[in-house]
Amino acid sequence: MENQKKTRIGLIGCGFYAQNHLHAWTDLRSEGAELVAVCDMDASKSAAAAQKFGATSYTDAQTMFDKEKIDLVDITTQMGSHKALAAMAAERSIAAVVQKPFAPSWADCIDIVETARRHKTWLAVHENFRFATTMQRVRGVIDSGAIGTPNWARLSFRTGYDVYKGQPYLAEEKRLVILDVGIHVLDLARYFLGEVEHLSCETQKRNPNIKGEDTATILMRHSSGSVSIVESTYQSKKIPDAFPETLVEIEGSDGTIVVTRGEKMQVTTQGIFFEEQIGSPLLSWTSRPWHGSQEAVLHTNRHMLESFRAGRTADTSGEDNLKTYALVEAAYEAAATGRAVKPPAWTPKS
Ligand code: NAD
Ligand code: 89V
């Protein structure tokens, strides 16, 4: 390992999904990560994480920051606490990775970014769909030039999987499917086809037992002239269910890429067709059907660790994720007004 100095990691929010972050940081020990502290306001959760992953347990973030020398904090709480926790880190010149959604509102996201800029601290968002093994393989085919210039795509996350069992708060969110999973697929649309000029959106609430929209269909015109359709639903009745896979169709000037359920990729290039199994392997701590998502956490945390240690901006930096979050805001506005909307843009104050 080039740089012998370890990166001291603190993690705040030892809940459902954070278990994957904790396993990932443990796997990254040999690459320079040292998980030194975990924090959860629920003492039983922080104690359990500390015991399982060999870190010191805290129930209060300020105390953890006071007592520990932390280089990088991984904020894996729900979005309502992201702004306050990210500010706490920035004010102490501690780098931060914030789980998605960045924050509950566009204004809050901008506050987080501007606070980090003011304190000159490193900031990123844990947006892991683009780091998944499957999506990295799709990106690799695009980068190879095999399909020429991408100019149309349909990206679909359609499931009837009971997401509410592991994440019961989702049933209470007034802005649900776009802000929770559409945000991932919108980030993929940017990743594959570039920035967005304008979009339109229709939402539906087909499940009577939840508060927010459970289905969204978004049509986007990218600045390159490409067109994409981004679909997300938690109310599909289709079986077999593809959860948590994103199904992909990308058409280009010289070919196509299709990723079907079961993580099979089919590529047509210059009139030749081939297919490949592109799914994630099971790790010691991953299990179906979440294994692809779980492995994406390892790839994402590795990217964060490598970027931070090299003094590089992360691909999904706070400023980059504002461009994805802007699509979320535009989609809700488009659904509410029935018209096409140009995503909001953020320009640095200084
Ligand atoms: P959760 O409620 O299970 O866990 C959050 C934990 O944070 C709780 O244990 C809570 O006690 C703790 N907490 C809250 N505020 C705190 C504070 N100020 N200080 C210390 N602890 C605090 O939530 P979850 O389902 O694990 O989701 C967490 C985040 O991960 C959400 O933003 C969610 O959208 C995201 N998530 C991402 C993915 C993905 O990356 N693919 C998948 C699932 C969830
Ligand atoms: O991946 C996520 O962000 C989760 C989901 C329910 C989509 O798996 O919230």
C-alpha cells in the first residue's frame, strides 16, 4: 500500500443499510481504512456495531468527534439528519461521505455543499448504483466505443419487493419513489448519457397504504440530444421480481446494450451479438437478493477511500450529486405542473 498512514473512519447511523458499510470498511482495512468509531443515538445499535466490527461505541456524534481523531466520517443515517451531521464534520475539518438522499430538499443539499466549501472540506455522496459491478460493465462497453455514441436509453427499477419491511419509514415519506430509488436511476442516466436539458414526469400512487408516490415515469432530453426514459416503481406485480436490479436498454449510433433480469448483458455491435453474465459474486457477508447492492457498497467505499487518500474529488462528490438531485426536484415539479421542466442549477457563491 503506497501510503502507510491509515485513514481513520467514523460511522454515524448503525441501522439497516449501514451494516453493509461496516462490512465494507472492514474489508478495506488492507487498503488503508481503519474503522475506529461507530455512533448511533440508539445505544444498543452502536454497541452491537462496535462489538461486531471492533470499534469504539458512541451515542452522540459531537462526543465521537471530540474524543476520536477521525479523518473521514461515513454518515449512514436517514436524510433528515444529514445536514446537521455534515455541518458538524465540516466545522471540524473532517471529510464526509453522506448516504443518499443527500437531504430532504434542494435547499438543504446546497447548504451542505456550501458549508463544506466554506470550510474547505472533502465531501461526497454515497450514490452506489453507478459503482455496481453490472453498471460498471455497462459503462465499460460504452467506453469501448462498441455501441458508438449512446443516443437513447430506458432505465427501469420496477419491483414489488417489500421494501417497507427493512425500511418502514419509506411508507411515511411524502416524496417516495423518485427521492428514494428514482434518484439512483437518474444518476445512472447522467452517468450513461450525460447532463439533462429538460424532463417531464408522471407519478402514480397505486398502493393505498403509503403516503407518497410509488410509481414514476420520467422522460428526459439530455444536452447531447439523447433521450432517456427513467422508470421506478415499488408497486410492480410482475414475477419473477427483478429487485434490486436496474434493467437497462441503451441504444447508440453503432449498437445496443441490454441488461435483463438476472444480470445478463446482451450487446449488439456492428451487427455482431454477444451476451455475458455480469452479476456480482457473493461475498462472505452478502446474500441474495441484496448481494449486488451490498457489493456496490464495497466498490463505492473503495472509491471514496482512494479518492480521499489521493486528494481527488470523488466521482459522486457533493457538487456532482447536486446535478442528480436537481433531476429529482425537476421531476416532482414536472409531475405537479404537467409540463416539461429544466432542472435547477447551483452556482457556487464564491
Ligand atoms: P435506519 O433508520 O435503519 O438507520 C439509521 C440509523 O441512524 C438509526 O439506527 C438511527 O438511530 C441513527 N441515527 C439517526 N440520527 C442520528 C444521529 N443524529 N446521530 C446518531 N445516530 C442517528 O435507516 P436505513 O434504512 O439504514 O437508511 C439509512 C440511509 O441509507 C437512508 O438515507 C437510505 O436512503 C439509505 N439507503 C441507501 C441504500 C443504497 O445506497 N442503495 C439502500 C438502503 C438505504
Ligand atoms: O437502494 C436504496 O436506496 C433502497 C432501496 C429500497 C431502493 O433498495 O432505498
